[in-house]
Amino acid sequence: MQGCTDKNPLGRGRNKLAITWFFATVLVGLFSDPFLTDAFARNGQFSFMASYSKSNYGNNSYSTQRRYTFAGAMNLTPVTEIELSFTSSKAFINYDPYQTTTTNDAILGLSLIQVIVPPTWPIQPYVKVGAAQYNRKQTGTINGVPTAPTSTKSPSAIFGGGIRAFFARSFSLKLEITTYLPDMEVDQAKNNYAAQAGLGWHF
């Protein structure tokens, strides 16, 4: 019995060429998206980000956290922005049946954002640094009896970074991690960080 041979080597060569062309087009597209050819003419952006988390500890004990951030930024250069942001966060902890704690944070920040790739790239990592007013209010109960509310107002440093991916000429998906340093204390960074995802509109 004779072995099978390829009766159409020309067709096989065309298939390899098509596959090579496909991957080359994808790679070129990652770094030269035609949607972003007007990137140098942009003036700024508005964005909204949010996050939600919940942890269960058993015996009806749990914690939840919701965080929302609204921001507006103006371009100083095609890769440098100055951003004004407001973040509202609410955390609730329930240690059933003894204690509950509710923490509300309101953060008004001013940051400098530096994109670390050319503005025409559709995927853009960036870093940010700035300052904020960090206001916190805390209430709770112990055995059903309300505790005395506490309130603090602290100046804070902001450090963070993120990545945005354009899916149209004026819109991007954003993922950002930010940490705050109330009273400019570096050891507070591990206690005040958050990750958020959202949408940006660039104009």
C-alpha cells in the first residue's frame, strides 16, 4: 500500500502565508491602531471606575466594600495629564452577633499621570502621583448599642498605576491600582490601597 502524499503543496504554502499574514497584522495593529491617529490632538478625558468586594468569615460574619471614582483630566502633553478625582468608598464589617463597623471615605485628589508608551498605542500603561484630602467617618454598634462616631480629616499622598485599552477612537477600558498615605505616612500604604476598573471617554 502506498503512503499518502500531499497532492497540493501550493495550497499548503498559501495557508502558511495566510497564517503568517494574520499574526503580522495583529502585531502591527497592537502598536499602530488607526483609531488613535488623532491622539496628539486630544485635550483630556473623563472616566468612571468602580469596585466591589465581599468576604465571608462564617457564622454570619462578613465584610463588604464598595468604591466609586469619578475623574477628569486635561492633557499637558500627549503623554502627560493632570487629573482631578473624587472617590467615595463604603466598607461594612459584621462580626455577628457582637459588633458592626461602617467606614465611609471621601477622597478629593489632584494627580499627575504619565503614560509610558507613545500616545498612538492602543494599550497604554501609566503611573500617577499626587496629593489628596482624605476624609473618613466611622460608625458602629457593640451588642446592638451604637458606638460614638469618629471622624478624621488627613492630607494624603497618592501613588498608583494602571493600564487603559482603547476599543474605539474615544473610549477605553481602564484598570487602576491606587494607594493613599494619610498624613503622608509611608507605612499606611498597605492599609489604603484599592483596585478599580471602569471606562474612559477621551476628547
